[in-house]
Amino acid sequence: MNSPSVLTPNPLLEPLLVIAAPNPRLRVKSSPVLLVDDDCRLLMDRMLDLVRAQNALGLAAVQIGADKRVVVVNVGVGDQAPVPRFLVNPEIIRRSRQRVISEESCLSIPGYVGLIQRSNEVTVRFLDYHGRPADLQASGLLAVCIQHEIDHLDGRLFTDHLSLTQRLSRRWEEFRFRRDARQSQAGHRQKRAPVIN
Ligand code: NI
């Protein structure tokens, strides 16, 4: 039931709009949160609503124009349902040397998917939804997502990482092209091993 109360205008209740590249606001380093208060929690709630509505894995506050080091991720491990996590002032304090290449996309770069190489495991230190200090050890998709979102807080987009992976993938394509050409010249009809994505 709706109560006939008079609503006070609140800028946090305006509809959320995602800022798209190449808007220069996405290149600004976000400011640390000094206090995790109700306004900050409302921002995190609304960010999670947007992440869920867009079927995304995460969002950084800068993407909706809020200058705060706040990240929301909603990632499930394996077949598990997505778990919402709120990271305030997140900082990666450890990262694995082992790297993983995965497909990434971003609400701020609609329609673009790129192969990006990142650390396979990270430990992130942050303040949680209630402002309590916490550490989280993450691997796989969750680790990738956290790195992607923290990049946003430092004004970086996933496309900034493309050069190396693009070079690698182009080299692989060239290698395959040359190999296939050699094999067909030699009259080989070798069965190709399945490509594992
Ligand atoms: Ni993004």
C-alpha cells in the first residue's frame, strides 16, 4: 500500500543512468569514501538493483556519475546463485602471478566484448556494507570482475588492456592460418583438435 506522504526530492532517487565511453568522467580517479553511512548504503542498494536489472556482473559508482570509491559485484561461483558484494575503498593487496584470459564487457562500452588478461587470484581489502574492514580472497570470474571494477575507480577501462591480448590472439590466428595453409598444400586431411574456449 502506498501512503499519501509528501516526498522530499532526493538526488539519490533520480533514475540511474550509466555513463558511456568516451565520456571523460570515466577517466577520473574516484574519491575515497570517508564514512559508510545511509546515503552510501542507498547508493550501493541502487547500484545492485541496476546490476541485477542489466544482468551485469558488477558496477563502479563512477559509471553512474558518483565520485566515490564504491564497487558492487554480483557473481556466482560455478552453478551457485550470484552473491552480491559491496566493496567500499577496495584495494588489491595481493595478486597471483598466474594470469587468465577471459571475455569481458562493460555497461559503459555497450556492444563490445574483448579478451582481457588479468590475475587469476586477488586478495582485496575494503570496507563492507556496514563500514567494517574486510579482506576477500577471490579467484576466477569473481577475481576478474573485481579487477575490472577497481580499474573503473582509477579511471581505467577494460579496453585499455587490449593491446597485449589482441596481439596474442592475432598471433594465434596467424599461426593457425599458416598451419592450415601448409597442411592443405601438403594434401593433409588432418583432423583438427577441438578449440577450447
Ligand atoms: Ni565496466
